[in-house]
Amino acid sequence: MQHFRPLNPQELDVLSQVANLIQADTAIGCTNCQYCLSECPKQIAIPQYFALYNDDKRNHVNYVHNTSNYYHALTQKHGKASDCIRCGRCEKVCPQHLSIREYLADIAKFYEK
């Protein structure tokens, strides 16, 4: 990089505010690393389900129908969120240290009503 200059305190503050807005708008902080996929004995599409859930939480109205259809299409090839046997193997490899089992239970309640 050429002409690099450190951010000033005001610029750092703006970046911090933006990061806080993004975090507040994200229900599940999954980064889609997919480490959990190879560990899941039920072949649950964990990152994909988390992304759908985040989309629903961001968009609130009228979006749920589309993501619900997509969720049910994914369950034709992958385990449903409710198929989780709570073994915890996914959580052991998650670099974000997410409570994946709890989130899957929330997703099952949301999409499998």
C-alpha cells in the first residue's frame, strides 16, 4: 500500500458506529466458514439456515415467505434444523464460538411451525 495513513479518532469512531449497526442488524454472527458442515452427523446446512434467518430478521415483513420456501427446499437435500441431535461437534469447530445448537432450535421454531 502506498500513501497509508492511520485513521484519526473521528474516523475510528465512525467505523465503530458502522460496526455496531451491522452487529445490531445480525441475529446470528455466522461468517459462513462452513467448518461445522463436515462435523454435523445430520448434514444440517447450518450456515445457509443462519443466513436465511438473518435475512428474515433484517427484512421483517413479506420476506419470510420467500426464505421459508428456500428453507424447505434446502431441507430436501440437507437435515432440517430440528434434526439436530445436540452433539455439539459443530460448536467445537466454530471460530465464532456460536451457540449453534440453540440457534438451530430457534430456526426450527421459526421455519417449521
